[in-house]
Amino acid sequence: MLNQSKPFVLSVPLKTLIVDDEPIARKVLREDLELIDDVEVIAEADNGEKALEKIADLKPDLVFLDLQMPVMGGLDVVRKLKSGSHMPVVVIVTAYDKFAIQAFEAGAIDYLLKPIGQNRLAEAVERAQQFTRREAFERIAQLQEIAGPQAVQRVKKIVGRIGEEYFLLDANEIFAFQAEGDLVWIITAKRKYAATQTLKVLQNRLANSTFERIHRNALVNVNHVRKITPLSSQRWLITLSNNQEFIASKRQARGVRELLNS
């Protein structure tokens, strides 16, 4: 069940556009979205070119976008939106799981596989709401000049997978990355996701951030370190706030301590 308590509440519903070349698919999605608060479906489109026209005219907050469509596919729509004046939050809705990475790289914030469960759809809407609020707060901070030019930065996104579902995660919600052979786990407060990149690639992407390599198989977020305990003169136990523990050498633990004290 989704957590219904939110620190901020949108005063108006998300204006939403549904884009799919199949009328039945649009109808089903519209009916499911009507069961979710804070969503208002304002229009539909049956191909990518019409979607771009409606986005330019109506300026929706949220777009549910199919990938395989005549005239122009969903990925091309997202790429063209990035160069335009209005970029809504985009959630991909498709029957194909092989385009998830391309969709996230193009700018989508979530990737839903048909048929969509009601809970998964509600989760995508909540993610869109959070993204919209964060974008608004960043714009306010910039307009009010309450922070320096480097203070407001877009948090890097990490793609995680559970089964056939892909999730876009904020770096600050990730506690650690842990490699088991060729598989890399993304560890958050309540769930584990399979990463779509190697530990080395993730470390390079998160360079100069709060992530520190403490073992050849582990990368931890220093913001989630609860304590560092010496085990011996050369080994330290690092405990995260979710009680997960990692053993690090003295040299590796020193890097964590330096970040904690910076």
C-alpha cells in the first residue's frame, strides 16, 4: 500500500495527457487514472505528432506515453520535448520492456508495462507529483536567490529493476550498492533493486558525491552511515541507518570518516 502521508500537497491536480494509438488502451488508462486523486485527464492523442501539438497548446503537467505508435514513436516525442519550451513529466506505458534504459536516458521518469496494476499506476502518479514539487521548489530557490549558484543541483538518477518493472531512483534515497558476482544490488530503506550498470560505472557516475567505495564489492552513501566501529587495527565495521553492515579496511573507512566530517 502506498504511503498516503505527504509533507507537501499539490493544491491543483496534475493536468494529464494520454498518448496511445489504441483507443481501448486509452480508455482503460483514463478510467484507471480517474480513480486516483490529484489527476485530471485533459486530452488524448493517438500518435506522437498530435501529442507534441497538444503538449504545446495545453501544457500538461504529466504525459502517459506509449512507445510503439505510427507517425512518431514515444522516444522521439520525449527527445523533441527536451528541446522545446515546455517539458512535462513523462511516464512511458508500453508492452515492451527492452526500451527502459533508452526511455530513462531520453527523460522519462517512470516505465510501466502493460497491463498496469492500479497500485503501480498510483505509484507512478505519486512519483510524478514528487518530481513536479521538487522542480517547483528548485525554481523558487533560484528566483529568490536564497542559495548560491551551485547549491541547487539536479540529483543524478539511477535505474533499478524488480522483475519486469523499472524504477527511477534518486541518488539520495539509495543507501548502498552491493555486487554479488555479475549482479549489482541497489539497496534503499525498504527494497532492493537490480542495477542496470556495473559497480564501476556507478562509481564513476557518482564521483564527487556522497558515495564512497568501501570494498571492491560495495559502494555506500555516507549520508546513510550511522556508525563506524573498529574491529581490529586494520578493519572497521560500517553500519548504515537500515542496520546493514559492511566491513572496510582502515584506509577505506578513513574516506568515509573524511566525508562525514567535511
